[in-house]
Amino acid sequence: MASRDHLARNLKRLRTAQGLSQEALAYAAGIDRTYVSALERRKYSLSIDRLDQLASSLGVEPYVLLMPGTTSEE
């Protein structure tokens, strides 16, 4: 599975576990909601800076968003 797939699954899993909407996460990370949606749908990749912003907003280390096998779907 590609890193983009791991990111999409982990991002959505962590976001929903914290009860955040895509809009709330995007606001906290200082990015657009449509960007979060596209990441979760595997349409975009992201820069290290964006990875850091999202991870910080979710309260995790950046590597957690890229780890394989962190969801029950795998």
C-alpha cells in the first residue's frame, strides 16, 4: 500500500476519533477543507510542512499519519 493510502486512512481515522469535521480540522491546521477532503480521498499528496500542520492539529507526531497498519481496515 502506498504512503498516500496510509495517510488517507490514518487522517480520516484520527479526525473522526477526535470528533472533528473536515472543516474543523482544516481550520485548526490553517488549510482549506477541500484539501483535507482530497487527502482523505487519495487525490492529493502533501508537503512535509502540511504533514506537520495536520499532525500538530491532531496532536500526533507526523510519522503516525504515514504508518501502515494503524487502521482496522488493513
